[in-house]
Amino acid sequence: MGTKERRARERQQARDSILDAARELFIEEGFDAVTMRKVAERAEYSPTAIYVHFKDKEALMRELCTLDFQALAQAFQKVAQIEDPIERLRQNGVAYLEFAKKYPNHYRLMFMTPRPEDFEADTSYKGNVQQDAYAFLVSVVRDAMDKGAFRPEWKDPELLGQILWAGLHGLIALHLVGGRDKWVDWRPLDVAAPAIFDALYRGVLRQEN
């Protein structure tokens, strides 16, 4: 490996370490409480080194959101070729669950950590079903709706997509937050998730699929 390639790799490793440290701190302390100095300390870099990669904590949050949400969208692409939209929707839920289990900190930041009201995310890929996980979900629901898979009162694919998403998110969030709480005899996610899929789909499908 040449000097140029080694430096590029070291730069990427430093950038990844800074992002990982920022993700942890945003989850633990909230966006407002985090400073660039705290990120530097957690990543074990000098504050000066942090600013070589990111101009401020807003840039850090923006980069994390872009990377993490696009990683989720990429996970969804594994089921994009399934022909039956209901089976595609089910497997999309499985992919979402597996993402949350594999990357719990990513999930906490994406869906369980408030961002500032004036936060501006990168919207350049919004609506692109290959890069926008939400757009992919809505497209699958719309496909199933167009094919008459749902009860006739369901006419808004975004509303139905949000309801199905909320049901699975609630289950995951309860496990991530309260999974170690011995007060509740928590059933494993791998047992609870298929049950919630069935309960949700039985309520909205025109007929058993």
C-alpha cells in the first residue's frame, strides 16, 4: 500500500471514529448538551483534529443521519425484487428488525433521539426508493394497495405505511429501552416480531395473505 492510500485509509478511520463517538454522545446526552470538545475527548482526538473533518456538531449530525438512513435503505433493497407486495412488505419488516438488532446505536439515533427543530437534513435523495427508506416503504404499501390487497377503507399509502412502521418501531423501542427491566417478562424480539406482523396485517388485509 502506497503513502497516498495509507493516508486516505487513516483519514477515513479517523472520520469513522469521530462519527461513532458523536453518535454515542448524541444518544446519551442529547444534541444540545454535546460539544465538539466532548466528541473529541470520546474519540480520543484533539479538538483541532475534529474540525479538520467537521465544521460543527450540526455537520456531524447531518452526516450521521445521511449515512445511517441510507444504510437502512440499502438493507431494504435486499427485498426489493420480491414480486408479491405483501410478502415484500413482510420481509421489509424483517429487514428493519434485523437492522435495529445489528445496529442498535444507529437505530437509537435515527428514531429515538430528538433533533433540533431547525435541523436541516440532506434532502437530495428524498423520494428515491433506492436511497430513501421511507419512500421505499410507501412504494411497497402503494403497490399492495393498487393490487387490492388491503381492505377498501385504506386509501392513503402513507398513513398505512406509518401505522405499520409505528407498530414495529414500538416493539423495537420497548426492547431497546426496557429490555433489561426485570419487571416485565419480555418475550424475545424474534418471537414478538412475527406476532406483531400477523396482528397488524390481519387488521388491514382484505383477505389472508
